[in-house]
Amino acid sequence: MSNIVRDSDVVELTGPPIYNFGDKVRARRTIRNDGTYAGKEIGEILAKKGEEGYVVHIGTFLQQFYIYGIEFMESGNRVGMKRKELEPIQSLEDDMDLPLPGRQA
């Protein structure tokens, strides 16, 4: 049990979430079902490393971490992930500056 890595010194909830609703993110590693994802076998891949998705939910875990619900486009899975498991691609605010299709900028 001494080999278990814990982030016990980290308390993210003292500040705002790093990601916001609608932010586009990428999985930094492959995520497998640890038994908490209904309808999938334990060990089954939920999101592949590099798979892209959008933040659709922001929750907390152990009064310590933000957990981001990510809707992955390729797999269609919605997976709860920690900040360190994600990397940003772009935020919803970045898209606001783009003209709508069929309209002149």
C-alpha cells in the first residue's frame, strides 16, 4: 500500500475551476473503466489518449478536486476526469470571435 500515489496536499477547491463549460479538451492518457462506469466492463477503454471532447459538467471529489465531465466525440462516452488528466485545446470564448457560417466578418 505504500506505493499508492495520493495528491493529499493538493486542494483545488480553494480557487475557481481551470476549465469552464464548453471548453474543448484532450485526454492526456488513456482512461479505462475502474468499475464506476455503468454498462462497461472493468478495464474497458473509455477515452483514448489524445481523444478530444468538451466540458459538460463540473463537480467535486473528496472536497479536494474538481472533476470535469467530458463528453468525448469519438467514443461517445461522458467521463469524469481530473485536471491533470486533461489538456486544453480551446475555450468556448475563443469560438465567440469567429463569424457564423454564411455571414461576413
